[in-house]
Amino acid sequence: MKSIAIQEIKDIIANITDENDPIFVELAEDSRKGVQSLLKKWQREHQIREEKKQRFIHMSQYEIAARKEGFEWIAGIDEVGRGPLAGPVVSAAVILRPDQYIEGLDDSKKMSGKNRNKLYEQIKEEAVAIGIGVIYSDEIDQINIFEATKKSMLQAIKQLSQEPDLLLIDALHLNTPYTEQSIVKGDANSISIAAASIIAKVTRDRMMAEYDKQYPGYGFAQHMGYGTKAHLAAIDAFGACPIHRKSFEPIKSMK
């Protein structure tokens, strides 16, 4: 292939999926630096893809085991927003297809905003069903954050267009008519819970970005309502706004 231009080889390599491909083996004999550079880049990217695939397989173990037991519609449940001083707690329930592969799926907290948004769109497009539950700050103040979290999860389950037969829940038990399995650090150990964590996180982040426009000066689009130094300084300067949780310190003491 020494007569083929580097740009053409770049296009050829893009379609290779296996290092043992005869074309790849032949290109390995090409002494041109440009070709060798392309091959090394392909190998690096291939390794990353393989690591992501193995990670996905590892995180699928709960779902694989459940399907062997006869469960078909497995819903992962997760929440975001238990700790912030402002804004709602948001939960998501997600049922993935048995054959669905989502490259790079992981705990939403470990991902960049760009990757979260990318996977959010993929999950929305490909999942069997998605449900979202939202409990706002005034109700959080009335029933406490723990009860609000459970209530948002129950809302999310009710919003599913496909009724589940198994719930995989991140570190909580819920009183539902379905079989439940609580998984510690579920968003890092179950693909269904990880998918739910992404849906919940992106949904809440977008809500907080809208609140930032409604209540400028607090920086909600940056810290998402968490008690950062900048947020606490804004509360000192402007006082609490309607989406602040009045039962949370230091806002509780300000009353």
C-alpha cells in the first residue's frame, strides 16, 4: 500500500475494527512515519474502546443475573440533588433494551458535562422507557429530604411507559409492588442505574440553568445549588430566594 496516499490510508483505517485485519497487518509493514503514526493512534483509540466495552460488561452483571432469573423489564432508579441548598431533588427511572450498548456509560458524577449530555441524548433515544420525578424545595422543607427523595423515585417509576418487573435502586429501598434490589454505589455498578443517574443529573442541571435566569446573582448555573463558597456569599448578600431550602443550614438560621 506504499503507493496509497496518507489521507486515503486514514480513511481505510477508520473502517478497521480488528488489529488482525489483513489490511492493518499490511500497513504495519509500511515504513512511512505518517502511516505508523496513524496506526499508533488507531491502537490507542481501540484500547480505549475496548476498556469502555469491558467496563460496560462489568456493569451489566446485575442485569444479566436478573434476566437469567426471568426478569424482563429492569428499571434502574437514581436521584440527584439531595445535598444542595437550593432547587429540587430529581429522580429518574430507566429501562434499557437487553441488547443496548452505550459506550462510555458510567456514574454521571465521573463524567464531563459534554459526555453526560451526549449520553443523555442517546439514552433518551434508545431506552425502552424513561420516567422522571421532581420534588421541589417547598415540599422538601415540609417532608424532609429523605422522604422527598423516595417520593421523587416513586414518581419516576409511575412515569414509565413500560411497567417494570424489577427495580435496581441506588442504595435505597422503596415500598412498591415490584421486586426490588438495593445496590450500594449502584450508579457505578449497574448500567440501568448509571443511565438513570445521567438522566436525573442532566434534567436537574438544565432546571438549575433556568433558575439561574429567573434568580440572577446566585450562580445556580455554575454550582447547581450546592453550598459552594460563591453560593454562600450570594446568600449572605441577597438573602434566600424562593427555590432555597428553608430547612437547610445556614438558611434555616437566617430566618
